[in-house]
Amino acid sequence: MNEAELAGRTARLPEIFADRLPAGDLAGLRSMARGGEWDELLDLLIAALRVTRAPISEQERDQLQAALSDWGMPTTQLEELIVRADG
């Protein structure tokens, strides 16, 4: 995957969680996506999910994990999220 594809995939992540995030956080995430601030976007997205205790699916966790890994970021922060079993 090239950087443009990774950026596009990362930019779409906030929309996956839009129904579970506070409006202010979502606006900030969208702004970061427009600015190409991928590290900050991922950090804020995961922090918002953690603070709101919004449940995510295993598939959503895997998408976050892939994005973090592909950008060379640690994935340990995902352990603090509430993950519900798919299905």
C-alpha cells in the first residue's frame, strides 16, 4: 500500500465512528484529516473512543490497528478500548 492509499484509508476512519463520537471531537478529526495530520488523528480518535467508552467491533479495532501499524505507531493504546465480539 502506498502512502496516498494509507492516507485515504486513515482519513475515512472518523466517519466509521461518527455516530459514537462527540461533535467537537469529530470536527477536530475531520480537520486533521483535511490537513494530513495522521498521527494526531489516530491519537485523538482512539482517545475519544476510550474516554466515551464507546464500544467498537473487532473489525473496527483491526482497522485501527492496521492504520497504526502502517504509520509505524504503537498499537498498545487499543488495549484500553471496549471491543465487542463481531456477529
